[in-house]
Amino acid sequence: MEVNIKINSVTHSHEVEPRMLLVQYIRELAGLTGTNIGCDTSSCGACTVHLNGESVKSCTVLAAQVDGMNVETIEGLAEGDGTLHPMQQAFHECHALQCGYCTPGMVMASVSLIDENPSLTEKEVREGLEGNLCRCTGYHNIVKAVLQASEVAK
């Protein structure tokens, strides 16, 4: 079936198999490799993107279900001139990554979290990100980065 999906403000049209996952579409057909495939079971959150403004794990959505919708990936957060999104900047400044594999999904989930509530507490950040796993950092600097970015968002 043919799908038309707007990803980072660019419309992509491709023939897809009905079973193709959105994460596969983003990486393989749209050529945007910032969204990672982590666990294939929706446990890790490495594939988190925004679908019509809502944070979703793209391994849980079929590309066919997204026909006509808007997707934003990690590549779409920064400005066209390379200026980082405040969340990306906070992750950089707070050293909120080590290997970086979870970082795109973590950043996307964090942006969505702040969009829902710009006045987060540390506990709310930890609870809000519990669906995104990081095996390297211990989360301390990730939480610090989200709280820093939430100050910018206020």
C-alpha cells in the first residue's frame, strides 16, 4: 500500500508492506537514522518520535497507520541553521549521555514531557521517563538536563 507521511516537514511517499513498522519506515525509506531500533518490544524507548505532537515508540506503530500524519524525529528538533533545540542543548551541557544510543529517544520523550508540564519536579521527570531505558548514565544527568530545559521552557 502507498503511504504519505510528513516527517520533519517533508512529505515522504512510499509503497510499504502492511506489516512495516514506523521505525523501519523512518530509517530505511526516509533515510533518517537518528531514530534507533533498540529492543523491538517497546521496552526501551530508543525509537521514540512525535506523532502528531504526541510522544510514541515508533516500534509499536505500523507505517500504514501513520498515512497522512506528521512525524517529528530527532533530526527535526534543531533549527535549520544548526541551532540546537533547548533540550538537545541541555543534554549537551549537562553531559546527559554516554554511549548515545538511547539519547534520540530520551530527548524526544523529554521534549514531550516538558510540553505537557513545563514545571516538573525531579520525581516527575523520573516517572515521566521510566519508559525510556539508559544502560550507561544512571539517569542523574538526564534528569538534570530535563530540569534545565524545563527552566528555559517556562
